[in-house]
Amino acid sequence: MRSLGTLAGNHPAAFSSASGVNETGQVVGSSTTIGFSSNHAFITGPDGTGMRDLGALGGTSSEAHGINEAGQVIGSSLTAQNVWRAFITGPEGEGMTDLNSPVHLSEGDVLTAAMGINNEGQVIVLAIPEPEIYALMLAGLGLIGFMVRRKKEENLLRRQRTHVV
């Protein structure tokens, strides 16, 4: 085991957190930036050497979550509007791209974080659905809760009637 270092150098308050590694030993994660103003996603060279800042999608922070054999990095980043978006890079961590750009989503849906990538470039993402989906889900949960409560009351009344007779 060895230290990967930080994007902020050897300052005692700086830190890095690794979250993925590929076969060549390239490591990705997030690290304190110079000036300690934020954390940024990083990628190292082979065998975990030479940490490089991947930047952000116009915002102040980003974090890498995974890497494949080609060195494509995925993760999440704040945009200039201060909202989280899923990102992907090209090989060797070049060129951070918002995954919401090339994907056709329903209006209101947002890809917020990319969590995994395979060697074919297929990505696992977290998405926030449209508000209407949330409303339907909450209504369904409310209906289930109502039905469970009603069933419990019916069972309680049935037991009370059995004991009275």
C-alpha cells in the first residue's frame, strides 16, 4: 500500500479518496484541490502514479466513481448552476462530458451520477425521474398504507366479535 497523494500537494489537511482501479493500476476518486476550495475527480497513471485533476462541469466539485480498461472515467460533477450531473470522459480521462447531453430523456429526468462502467463503455447511472413519477409513487405507497391499516382494523374487529360471542 502507498499514498496516492492529493491534488493540493503535501498539505496535512488535504485528502484523497479512491473509488476505482483498472487492470493497469490507474486509480480514480476525488481529492482536495489547491486552495482547499473544493474536491475534484482525479485519475492517476499506471500503477497509481501521477495524479491528474479531471476538473468539473463548470461547477466547483466533482468525484470519479469508476474506470474501465480504456481509462474512461465516470462520476458526478456540479455544474455552473450548482446541480449534480453524471459525467463520462474519453480514454485516459480526457474531456469530461455531461451524460445528459448525448442521452434523450423524458422532460424533467436528470442523470445525476454515473456509478459504474464496463469495458464496452456501458454505464450504470442514477437518475432523478419527473415530478409526476414521484407523485404516482407516493400515491401508490399511500394507497398501500391505507389498505394495510384497513386490513388490520378488520382483523381486530373480527377478533373482538369472536371473543364476545
